[in-house]
Amino acid sequence: MDFISTRTSQFDYFSQVLGNPAWRHRKVLDFGGNRGGFLSEAGHSVDHEDYWCLDIGRAALAEGRKQFPKAHFLHYDRYNSEYNPGGCRNQPVPDSGLQFDFILAFSVFTHIHQREMLELIAQLRGLLAPSGVLAFTFTDPGYYTGLSSLPRGFYLRKLLKMLQLQFPSLDIDAVFQRARDCDWSILIDDTLHVEPDDGLCQQERQGRPLESYCAFYSVDYMAALFPEGDIQPPVGQEWQHCCILNRSSRIVEGA
């Protein structure tokens, strides 16, 4: 059931959205970093001894340890219906006593409820060094790349087309319109839940193993949640925006 990602674009992505920072001699926490794909393209730009990966997948972590033996790969046994259905509910983020210069989360909060996202971000900011930054990605369902070859919201449409193979009655256009027109939503398999209450939080409900659980936020709503955050558009071939926070950034819950 463990998911081992083949993605290797994380380093280039975060380097661009963070303005090409100096990574050497900086402590990096890759939250939900899977097998450490961030290091795959980093080369000598990142000191492996200063890299920590925290993930819920044991097999992915084992692969990371094998590929990057000098880096640190730690298991975070938190419940997630899609990726860790046997995990512990409401498991707090482990605190190793370290302070990180960079905490990165690529495509992590795209698979959990807003309440869970806010709780985890609050915990992660407590692990930042005084001048450290937390950068995490999110998906705007109506994102348009500007390329005529790709329709508005192409990622959501692509996801819906894949789900339609499993759920033939899924109305792609209707779901897309509802997701695009609201502040935030969660798509669980073939059902879109617009601004759902906490009952749909991963830690509160009993999900189905390997179900599809995806969260979407408009750029304007994410900016309202994090008024002091820096929202960066997708870069390169990516479709996810990035929100960048420091240790003291203000959060507006229920924005």
C-alpha cells in the first residue's frame, strides 16, 4: 500500500519559488518528502547531512535511506486514508529539537482537510529557525497556464477523467464548475464536498484505503488564510501554487 513517488522536480521548484536561496549549510525538513526526490536533482547544492525527510510511508523511507545514506529519513505514523490507513490519528509532528532553515511540503496539504492543514502548519512553524521559512504547495482548481493547448483547471480535469474510469457517472464539467466557483473543496473519489465541516477531516472520518482524497483552494482564499504569506504561481511544468511563511506569519482561521 506504500506509495513510492518517482517525482524529482521538487528541488528546482522550491529553488525557483524561493528566489534561488543558498541551500548549503542550511537544515532542510522535507515534510512528506517520500523517498527524498528533492535530493535527486539537488546535486551538491544541498548537504545531505543537513536534510531530514519526514513521511508516512515506510517503503518510501527505506528507498530514500538506500539512495541517500547520509540523509535522515524518519517515519511519521499519522493516519491518512489514502496513504497510511493504519496510522495513528492526530499524531503530532515529531520534534527532534532541531530548528530548520527550510521546511518544505510538496503536494502534502493537497490531500488533507483544511483544519488538519492549519494544525500541521502551526506545528511546523514551531520547528523553524528564527529566520527560517515554510513553503507548501496547494492546488487552485481553476488555474490557467496561459497555454491554449491546456484548458483552465487542466489538473483537476485530468484527475476527474482518471476517476471517471472508476466512476462512469461522474459529471466532469459539473464538478469542475463547482470546485472553481468556491473558496475551497475536497474531492473524495467521485464526490465534491464544498467547504466541508470538520467531519470530513482525515483524522475524524473512517476513509477507504486507497481512496482519492484531494483538497483544492482558490488563490484568493489561500491569501486570506495567510495574509502575511507570499503566494507564488506555479513554475516550470508544475500546476501547484506555493505559499511561503515565516515563523511569525499570521493565520486567519475560517477566513
